[in-house]
Amino acid sequence: MTLTQQSFVESLLDSLDISIEAISLYTSPYQSGIHIDSIPMDGTIPMAWDKLRLQYQSLVGSLNWLAHTTRIDLSTIVSLLAQHQSQPTQAHYHAATYVVKYLATTKNLGIYFTSLRSYTIESFLYFPLSQSLLSMLDTNGGPQDATLQESNDLPLFVSRSMSAFYVDLFGPLHWLSKHQSVTAGSSAEAEIYATDECVKFLLELVQLLDFLNVKEIFMPGMNVIYNDNKACVNWSKTCTTKGLRHIQMKENRVRENVQNNFVTISHVDGKTNLADLFTKEMKDSGHFVELRDMMLRPRLVP
């Protein structure tokens, strides 16, 4: 079963007067050399700014609808664009229209579900896995590109990591890409926050499946969450180390559920971590397409 929103994409293209025939192939929604969080404010006059803000909010809203329903590949870029809805610039709007042009060349992609599906990636782990539920998480460990700063001082609130996870149950079931609410002091701490988000969703999911009397079919035992940070994997099985003593109490939820045998955190190589798609403005187009095509497929036309 394939779910696409091709007609919605085509309507969005018409509203922006973008001709598909005039667009070359866009392999990713990210512009080379342009980082969303690094775009400076411009000198837009107040009246023009009000109009730009409404146009930008409308466009990001449309992209957000796609990112949360069938277009997994837009999750990160939309999350970054959404952070600037109150004070967008022409450069932000241009970045958003670039995403639409990417959609024009990939408008028939969508999520799909099948009981015959298997993964063919290999690393420290071998796929397909024996269990039906697949959970992977990742973070980018800081700002999108700290090297672009003109000084050694990072601006406040932009150095927060992205929390990301991906849950697959015969197809893309749920995914998340968002800035963390606090600034993590280390990559391990950022991974712990993302792990907590993933565990929180799995706890909600198991309650829903239990209510539907299908828990034993889809989540019968311990659930494995794959993570590419060994410090976080080790942390989940032991007490908090001295270097991480400032972690909030709520993060104990992870270790408690490990102790209760509800989840276990296992290591996976970074290149084969599907959640890597949701953590940063990916500049390696080949890697982006490889991960995207593991979750999305074109709508089949009879």
C-alpha cells in the first residue's frame, strides 16, 4: 500500500506559479552553501515584511503538512524553516521555494507499507531484522554548521541539537525531527534526550496496541532501539556518570524501561542509521537519496 500526495504538490506548484518543465533535477531539498539557521536578517521594510511573513507562513504550513503525513524526507528542512516564521527574510522564503522545486521533481514519492518488505543495508548489523518493529534514533550534536560563525561566540538558542527518531512497522509509522528544548553539554547528552523522545513514543504506541488487543502481535517482547552513539548505549544500561550528573530526572525514564525489559538500546553504524536523515541539512546528496529511498517509493501507475 502506497500513500502519496501528488495532487497536493501539484496544487502547491500552481499556487506559486512554478512550472515543472522549467525545473532541472533536484536531488535534495537542501541548497548548497546555505544553512537555514545561519541566514542573517535583511533590511526588509515593515510593510513588505508583513506580506513576506504571511507568504512564508502559508508556504511553510503547506510543507509541514506534507512532512507530517507522507513526505518523510522534508522533516528536517521544514523543522528548520519553521523556526523562523516570526521573522523570515527573503533568503528564508527562497530556501522554502527551493524545497517546493525539489518536490516538483519527486512529487510521486510517498510512504509505503508491505509485509514482504526487507532492508538490505549491512554494517555491524544485518537486515532484515527478526522483529517487526524497527526503531532508530540520532542527533546532530550541536548547531547545523558552527563553522560559519564569524566569531568564536555562538548565538544563543541556535546551538541546540536536533532530536530525531524513526519507527518502522511494515512501513514508516512515525518520525520526529525537532530542535531540543535545552542546549546539551555533550553529544552523549544530546543522544540521551533523543532516546527519551523515542522511548516516550514507544510507551504511547504499546498502550494503543494493547487497547486494540494486538500488542502481542506487533510488540510482544523487548523492543530494540538502534543508536550510533556508544556512550549513550552504555549510559542506558548503567547509572549516570559523573560527567552527565546534570541530566534531568525525566531522562531516567530510559534506564527504567531498560531495566523493565521494555526496550534495549543497541549500537548501529552511523552510515546505516536511518534516523540520520532527520538530524541535519544533509549535503551528501547520494547518502540522502539512499536513506530516502529506503522509506519512500514512487506511486505505481497501472
